[in-house]
Amino acid sequence: MAQPDGKKIFFENLSGAGKAIAVLTSGGDAQGMNAAVRAVVRMGLYVGAKVYFIHEGYQGMVDGGENIREATWEGVSSMLQVGGTVIGSARCKEFRSHEGRLKAAHNLVQRGITNLCVIGGDGSLTGANLFREEWSGLLAELVEQGLIEADAVQKYSALHIVGMVGSIDNDFCGTDMTIGTDSALHRIIEVVDAIMTTAQSHQRTFVLEVMGRHCGYLALVSALACGADWVLIPEMPPEDGWEEKMCQKLSANRAGMKRLNIIIVAEGAIDRNNKPITTDYVKNLVVQRLGFDTRVTILGHVQRGGTPSAFDRILASRMGVEAVLALLETTANTPACVVSLCGNQSVRLPLMECVQMTQEVQKAMDEKRFEEAVKVRGRSFENNLKTYKLLAHRKPESELPISNFNVAVLNVGAPAAGMNAAVRSAIRVGISEGHKMLAVNDGFEGFYKGQIKEIKWGDVGGWTGQGGSLLGTKRTLPAKHVDKIAEQMREHNINALLVIGGFEALECLLQLYEARATYEEFCIPMCMLPATISNNVPGTDLSIGADTALNAIVETCDRIKQSASGTKRRVFIIETMGGYCGYLATVGGLAAGADAAYIYEEPFDIKDLQANVEHLTEKMKTSIQRGLVLRNENSNENYTTDFIYQLYSEEGKGVFDCRKNVLGHMQQGGAPSPFDRNFGTKISAKAMQWISKKLVETFRQGRVFANSEDSCCLLGMRRRALVFQPVVQLKEETDFVHRIPKEQWWLKLRPLMKILAKYKTSYDVSDSGQLEHVERNRPKESDASVAM
């Protein structure tokens, strides 16, 4: 792989030579912790620091001895896909005492460790900060007791702390997602999807309890992701008399031919008087009042188990690298910080600011200030709650506004998991806003053939968990049939258009925008939502469907690597989809621990291929037993997957053997991941609200007329913001020949993947996080709460 020119050469700017970094996992375990540990170790070694494992969390730090061991590059191999934490985690009462912290300080000083990377919850991070504040006093005591030399106080004068939050609960303020949350949602949704099939067979009601302690995030997002009938969370207890309303809703859904009901209860759910609401109470309520066959399922620790999702591996890897950068940049005056996720960016926040805000949530709940508790949780949590209420609770016809607007929804391009969740969200939000919603089957091909019909609230029930496109989708562009499409627009009096799809959808909107000069029918608000596994649409960092495809790639890579567990020294060459866009190969490679990923955007030649083979050969001769090489399908017309397979097979003779695998359309199939369900649901709701606003703004003299650039937009996520961008303005950012954006944010992850695969490469740190302050409420226009 050719090496990109970094703005800063890492070795010259941030040398860690002579520094010692220790990493520990504390408190509970969470999937993805091992990926974070691996990233800290390898990034630390890459910059020349000594890196130590502290086994069994703070207990290991207090006990010392074999619990604190130097880490090696090979020591973190094969741990990326393992759940839990391989270095162990334990609650430690002794560390809470002054004597315990004195022992811990002695153990660290003996090894010259003054940089700590702590992966845990708010309790673990608070303990780390206290340790840091007491550090100089602890060293003075150790000198008095004759346990260390006097010059050690000067030499090890400051303890630097960087935290990463590992918790499935997502209960830490300051970050959109904590390590482990997405994997826990995967476990929950797998169970809910399975339960829904049996519940439908028997016409049953299921009451499910999910984890989260005093945080309702898992319950809320899983309710959104499966379209649950009712959800009970601690931050927003139901109004008094909720029992009657819930039973009415369940009864109405059954009367509407729905064969099952799902009620999700957070383990910390309470009523308005702070009295716990249990699953048994809910079950008895449904049985007594409605007589429905009702079952209770408590998911328990299954939510903390299993292999980490692609999202968690990528998040943890990015955070681990950022944590090492933060440690290398700290000074004696730098406060302890925590590496967080905001939208699609890593940020550094003062640890105690985040802890204090997290504690404020609990205080607000204890004092029954529930609205405030929701706000303090953060914009992401607040938006999830608003979206759930909007989609789950249908207003009576008499309470709906009457807009007299007709809005059409269609899918364009290849199918992508999450499309159906986006359509469901659009239909229900549109109906709530008083619009008549029209569904178009088979994209613009169905449009010009008149395959358009009204779609009601109940028609999209159960759509969130369905893969593919239930509306049907085609790649047909409208240009050749623009007159027939205009005719259908007139016939059905369509006042606005929502197009959900990939690169073709962008081309479609550009063609319709240009057709406005000839056909007034297209002078209406039009919005596009990016939905493609390739993630190749300009104007957005993420597309609906890409996360599901990444999980398919990562799961397959895990299985392929496992298949070689009885075979020594084997390299797998795997081809991914994506057209000319290398997103799946690169980010999938980062999540799966690939040794190389070949993509179109980063040209490579035979010398690069040879260098990669030699690099892999050297690793195989030491201790690495399995290698993984990903190739994007259109990365190079001559260096095909077969060619690379044959090259590696020939050059690796006597050291390793080779196998190849073309993943193909399995990347497009399957049930959508929790992220794609949630992402599709929320950006679709936002798009429909934008359409409603534009319809009102452009309605003049009895008709809708919109011909400005900003009335034909793409809604995308850019860094921290969800932004509506005129499609005409995106033309300059687009390579139409290769169907990719001219600039792609994820290319900055490629050096990171190479570093973790033991390549010497340049690393651009110009975009690394700077210490910021916690914002209580980000302004709406910069809301990036789609990061679940």
C-alpha cells in the first residue's frame, strides 16, 4: 500500500521515547474493551513508549507483582474479536482507601509509570482522578517511609490520566456512545427479533427487561430499533394513569390486526414517585386488564457478552489511539481527560466535568426533575426520546393537522439495510404532520409506470427490522422518462419528494432539479437520504446500510480467521464490495485487524504489493499465525483479487499458504444493524420535518412552488453536524466517473490501520482532538446525535 503524505510525521512531532504507559480495565466489562487495549498497546509501542498491562484493574495495581507486566506487540494479537476484557477487571475496595492508593503509587513508580490509560465507567474514572490529585503527596509519603529515593519525587512528579468509557449502559455524559453500547444493542435486537417471530405465531405479548442501571438508553434505542409498542425508562417516567393508556394502545394495536406486542422495560424504570416498575408488574397488568397471553424475558448478562460489533471495534481503536496522543501531549497542568465521541469525531473533555454532569442526571431524577434529567443526558438521548414518541404514539385523526399536501417516498439504487426503517419513519412523521403519504414502488421505473399508492400508518408496522427494500428499488434514472414522471406528479398532485438511496439517488435529484426549467411539476421541495452500503455519497460521512455491511464483513472475517485456528501461517485474501469506494475495505479492515487493504483511492503498484508480502512474511516468521488482506472490488483493473492471491501464494511459499474469498452480495443482505435502524429512523424524521417546513414556506396562491437551490437537498452527517446541503452545490465535490466524493474523511483512518498492523508510516495528527469543555446543549443545527 502506498503511504500517504501526512501533514505531520509522527515520530518527529510526538515521540514517546522514555515514557511508560500503563493500561487497565476497571469496573464492569464491555465488548470492545480489548480493541481499545490493543490500540493503546500498539500505538504506545509505535511511538517508542514502554507499555504495561495492569491485570485485574485497580486490584492489580494495588497488589503489583505479576499483575503489572510489560506488553508486547504479539501479546495483543487475536484479541480484537474477543468480548469482555482479557486483562481482567475487578472491583477494588482497597483502592478506595489511602493505604491502597499508596501501594498502587509505589508499584507504578517502581516501573517508572506516570501515564495511565483507564478504560471503565464513571466510578473507575473518578477514582483515577483522585489518584492523580493525591500523587505528589503519595510520593512524599513513600520517600518518608524509605520505599523510594528522594529524586523519584522530581523524576515522577506528575501522574497523567486519560480515560475511555467502557460501559454498555451509555450512561456517561459528554460522549454520544460508550465502548460496548452498540454491541449490547446487537445482543438485544437479536433477541427481540427472535422473540417477535414466536410472539407473532401465538399472538403473544412479550415484556422484556434490558440492562442500563439508572440509564434508559438501551431500552429507548432498542424500542426505536424494533418498533416496540411501549417503553419504560427511568429518565422520563410515564404520567400517572399510564397503565390505562398502555393497555388501550396494546388493545388498539391488536384490533388493527397486529399479532404481537412488545413492551421494553429498563431495569431502573420508575414511576413519577420514584417507585420501581418491574416486568412482573407490567405482565400482571396486561393479563388482568386485557387477558393477553403474556411472557416475561429478562435479558441479563447476555447483553454484556459476545463478540464486539464493527462499530465498537472501530470506536475503541480510534479512542485507544487518541488516548495515547492525549497522554503524550499532557503537561503537569493538563487536567485528566476522557476521550469521547461527538458525531463522527473524537474529542477530549475534562474528565471531572463529564463525571459531574453524569451525577447531575441522577440528582435530577431523585428530585423528580425528569425533563431536566433528559436534557442533561445529552442531545442524542433527547432526540431518541422525541423520535420514539413521534413514531410510536399515533394521534387520533381529530387531533392531526390538515395540510392538504401529498408527499411521495421512494427508494433508488441498490438495496441497503435500514431503508425500510427510514421509509417507516417518513410515513409516520408525515402522517403526524397531516400529509397524505404516497409510496412509490420500484424507484423511478415504478414512478413513470404509475406504481404509486397511498400508504397508511399501520402499513409500515414491523418494517424497522426488515432488510432490503420493501418498496422495491431500481437503478433507473428519471432523465429518459421525465415527461411521464411529470405526468404522474400532476395526476397524483405530488407536492414534495423524499428519495432514499445511494449515488443514483443523487443523480436523480440533480436531473429533476435541472428539469425544473422545463417542468413546473418538479418545482417542489425534494430531499435525499443517503442509503448505500458503499458509503460513496458526497455530503455525508455515513450512509444508511454501511454499518450493516461492515458487520457482515467483520463477522465473515472472524469466521474465516477461526477456520485457520488449527492451521499455522495462513493468509486470507478477501474481496469486498463498494464500487470504486474503498470505505468497506478500509474500515472493515480496521475492525477485523487486517494487515493490508487495497483501494482505488490510494493507488498501489507491484512494488507496494511486494513490500506488503515481505512485511507479512516477517510477521509470520515471528509469531503471527494468520494474516488478513482486504481488496476493494474496483481497486485496480489489473491487480485483481486472483492476481493478488497468486502473488501472495507464490511469494509466501515455505512461510505461509493462501486462501481467497469474495464476499459478494451477502454484504447487502440480512437484518439491519441497530445503528442503521436508528440512523435511518432519525434522519428520516428530520427530513420529513424539513419537508413540512419547506411546504409551508413555498405555498403561495393555492399551490407549492419551490425552485431555489436550497429546496432540493441532501441530508447528511458531516463531522459533528446533520446538514441539509443543496445537491447542486455537491456537484463540485463529486467524481461522477468513479461515483465517489473527491474528499473522503475515512482516508485518515488508513494510517491508523497500518500502524496497528505494524507498518512504519506517517500519521497526520492535525485533526486529533483538543481539550474542550462539556456543552450542556449543542445548538440544533450542529446536532449530530445520530451517532445513536
